[in-house]
Amino acid sequence: MKLTILVPCFNECSTINEILSRVEACSYQPKEIIVVDDCSTDGTRDILRKRPARYSEQIIFYEKNQGKGAALRAGIAAATGDIIMGLRGIEWTNLRTKARESCAFLSDFGFRCGLRFGIRDG
């Protein structure tokens, strides 16, 4: 099953690269990452535009701030995954807890889910 990770963001210039690096490091495959920039004004848009194109990543830019709900709806509409996980920019530090909560939720519907996390230097 393909995993879609939605990252709605607004004014995350100081954290967006770290957020996306951590999301990309998620070893689950296949996965896609959809970033929805909600008309950031702090340079986040410039950072996202300068990112090298990646096959598994899509970036959507809003020209008017519409809020997190609209950003999530846009990401869901663009998603091709069987499982969709919404992740706010500030939640990247808590990705492990978010994933555990998602697995607990899925298990209530009969899905089997396992998690393995680790940090590898080098």
C-alpha cells in the first residue's frame, strides 16, 4: 500500500528543509510527499521553489492564504496513496508519536501495522 504524507505549511522558512529531510528519511515505500504552501510570506515559497525536483514529491502553492483545512483538502485531492497521513510542519519532531497514533487508528479497522524507527549516522 502506498503512503501519502501531506505537509501543509505556512511561514516555515526556518524549519521546512529539516521537516522535509525527516519526512524523506521515512523508510516506508512506496510513498509520496505532498507539500501545500498556504501563501507563505517569510521565504518558505522560495525555499520550496529551489528544491530539486523529486519523483515522489509534489509541491502545491496557494496564491492566497486559505488555512490549514483548505491545504489538507488540496493535498488529499492530489494524493494517490492508499493511506494518507497529514503532518503539520511543526509536528516533524513528533513523527514517531504521530505514526504510532496512525497505526493504532488503523488497527481499529482491522489493518496490521508495524513501526520501526532509528537514526543512522553516516
